[in-house]
Amino acid sequence: MFQKKSTVKTAWSKLRSGFLAIGFFSMILNVMMLAGPLYMLQVYDRVLTSQNQDTLIALSILLGGVFVVTGLLDLIRTRILNRLGARFELMIGAPILQSSIRRRVQGKAGGDNPAADITGLRDFISGPTLIAFFDAPWIPLYLGVLYVLHPYLGAFGLAGALFLTIMALINNARSADVMQDASRARSRSDALFTVSEQNAELVHAMGMTGDLARRWTALQLNAHDLKSRVSDRIAGFSVMSKTTRMALQSGMLGLGAALAITGQATAGVMIAATIVLARALAPIDQLIGQWRTFLAARGSYKTLRALSETYPETPKRLALPRPQISLNATIAQAGPPLAQNATIGGIEFVLSAGDVLAVIGHSGSGKSTLAKMLAGIWMPQRGAIRLDGTPMAKWDEQDLGRFIGYLPQDVQLFDGTIRENIARFSTSIDDAKVLAAAVAADVHGLISSLPDGYATEIGDGFHLSGGQRQRIALARALYDDPFILVLDEPNSDLDAQGEAALRNAIRGASARGAITFVMTHRPSTLEAVNKVLTLNKGTQSGFGDKEDILRPRQHETPVTQTAAAQLAARRALAPAQEGAAQ
């Protein structure tokens, strides 16, 4: 059985060597940070008493060299973290995108934003919060130095560090849950904003702008309310932490002065202890101030890890030969992955290379569901679709995709050139195949008339009409001569010229041996088909040759037979057209 694995956890473990290097540099940096307090100790206790300028100059030069080395090590540590963040983003970016696509295919639209989560984790790795975590383990070093200077000073520093640590733990306990709620609320408002912007023309035409803006504002108010609660709590603890730290430093100075007055310590010890305490408490203070960043990064890590574990990469299957003979569909029960009840069933047919099947039926009869089954997007709960005798579920996803051309109802082109879109963004684009697909879809002339031709960038303000997008998407479906061609309402945005091009493309695919499925509402598309399947409430009500399914009465004359066949086709499609009109 295939064991689920977390891409995020694996990628994080691969940063271990980099984190070890950061830990090594942090150790050296924290040790060298003691140079400042030691310098103050020597100046107050030796230089001022001996009045020896040569000692002062030597100590100052030595301290300057230490600061230079410290600065270089800190720079190296920061640059390593920046590269670790970029490396982590690159390691998990593509797998998380694939997991997100698999989740969407299975009908589960998450309320999270994986891209934002990846960016947040990258910023956490390369930001100051993680540095504070690497500095925190060296707090005992500074407390030990305080004990060396005087046990009372060490006890005072330990008490202050424990108090700030307890504050940090309470801060975490009170902020974690609210932070997650705020993140989910913000994701909802961001999703509404994105969808509204993507459907700007629909929103504007139907007067939904104001209502959607008010709904977005309500979601934002909820998100800001939760975020403000988190911010207020963290800010309160942060202010308390800074105030406590300043009070502890002043207390340390006063304690050192009391020890100096009683002769138990020197003035240099008093100043050095104050500086050491400030350095010991700095990581805790930074962690409390950056706690919101840490909570967000932890939430992003959990979300991405759960996504990668729930929708892992499917194991590589045996490479099967390209299908070229038949398709056998036996669907007893099927539907969307999350549907409680099956939406189609009782479907059974066999097609051979070169067949063109029109699937007709009223709206809601299951045509689009069947199209997604035939395109390999969904799999039947009971039954199978076989290519040359092998069930689709046994094929490797990537291999199967190369054998299928799919044109959905909702046509989407991606950010890139027309050439890249037609070639399905293949890493090795075959220009001859791109041109052949464009010619087969009769869209070569349209593309050539554009300012940059096949290099025209989709998006970035460039506008294509619905019919143009549909014809380019048809060329994308025809790229590399797929064996299975699934066209779901392929002529919904086409004019008469576009419909003629579509029929020619279907005939061309049939001539080279492809099996084509056309889910249609229009009788004109039936001219290019030789098989018809009718659906009624998700169940197959008829299948066979077009002439048999739409057979006119035998006693009629040829003229009336033709009219009767056209009338039968219209009657078969009438419920669908009525549903579309509604």
C-alpha cells in the first residue's frame, strides 16, 4: 500500500545541514558578544585604575577586530538563512501546487491560501524570528557569566529570564487559537476579493458591485476584529516584556552598585553584568515581539503539511503503450467525488478508433459529469472506463493526460504565450505539433493576425473574445493528436465560421483514428458524428448509430425523412435547449 508522506516535512529535514551551520555561527557569535562586557570590565577595573593608555589602545583595537569578525559572521548567517528560505520555497512550491490541484479535482475547495503559506514560511526562515530561536539556547551561557561575576547577579538574571519565559508561554497559550481563526477569516475575505475581481464583467453587469463590496467589508471587519485581538494580546505582552527587561537591567545595575559599595564587586563588574543581562534577555524579548510571526509560520507549516499528506504525489505507474483501438465504458455508479448520491449510472457503450459520439440530453442530465469521467478527471465509484482493455485508473496520470484532449465548458487560458498554451506548457515544445493543432482547429489565421502571432502573451491586459479563447482551447485539446477527445459544449461561443471549423476538426480527428465525444445542445454538431448517446436524469436512455437513434419513419419520402430526422434531433435536444434558455 502506498504510504503517504509529507513533502513539507521532507523539505524541512533537508534544511538540517543549513540549520546546523546557523547553529555553529550562532555559537561563535554569542561567545564573541561577551567581548563588549569584558572590555567594559577591563576598562573600569584596570585602565582607569592604572591610567595606562597603551592597555586601553590594545583593548580597543582587539575589540574593534572582534566587532568586525562578529559583523561578518552575522552577515554570513543572514545570507545563509535567506538562501535556506528560497531553497525551502523551491522544494515545496511545485509539490504543494500539485497537491492543491489534486484537492480541487477531488472537489474539495480549501479555505486556505497555499501560496501565501509558502511565502510566509520562507519569510520566517529568512527573518529575525528564527535568529532569535538560534540565540535563545545560549542564554545559559550569559547567566553562567553572571554567576561567575557574582552568585547574586546570576540568581537575579535567572529569575528575570524565567519570568520572561513564563510570559512568552502564556502569550503563546492565549494567542495561538485566535491567530488561526484570524488567518481563516482573512483567507475567506481574500478569496471573495479574488473571485469578484476575476468575474468583474459579470459583477458589473448584474449590479453586484456594491453588495459584494459590503460583504467583503463584513468579512474584513471580522478578520480585523480577530487580528486586533491577537495584536492587542501580543502587543500587551511585548510592552510588558520590554518594561520588565528595562526594569531588570536597572535592577541589575542597582544590585551591582550595592555589591560594589559593600566591596563584594567592582564598578567594572556592575557595568559588565548589566550588559550581559541585556544580552541574555534580548532573545526572549525578540521572541515575544515576533510571536505573531512564529504563530503564523507554525500554522502555515501545519496547513501545508496536512495538504501534502492528504493529497500526496501518486506513485509512478508502469508505462503502458499508447491506446489506439477502443474505449469501453461501463459505469454503474458515478458522480463528483464529494457527492453523497451518484449523479450518473447505467451507462454502457463501446467505441472504436475513429468513432465520434454525441452525448445529448437536457441540462442536469449528467453530460458534464460523463465528460469528466471520460477525460480521466474523476473515476467511477462502480464500473470502469477502459482504453484498449486497460482501466483508466491503472494509467499513470501524466501518461494518460498526453492521450486525452479536453475542452471544458468554462474555457480558461493560462498566463503565457499562445504557443505555450496550445502546447500545454510542455517543457519541450514541438512547434510542428503546435502549428498542426492550430491548423486543425482552423485558428492559425487568427493567431497569425495578432501583433506577436504565436508569441502573443495571454493576460496582462490582452483581451480575447469568448469564441477566440474557445478555438485556441480547441487547438490545445488537439495538440499531439490525442486518442481521446472530449469536447464539452465546444460551440457555445462560436459563430457559423467557428462551428464549421469545429466540425472539420472533429472529422480530422476521426480520420486519424481518435475517439471523439461531443456534449452538445446544438443539432448542427450532429453532422460530424456517427454515434449518439442520450441521457435522461443521469441514466443512459439510448445508444447506437446516429441513423438508428434519430431514425425517421420508413414510409416517408426522402425529403420528409430528412426533415423528420432533423425534427428528431431537435426533439432530443429540446429539453437541453430549454434548460439552457432558462
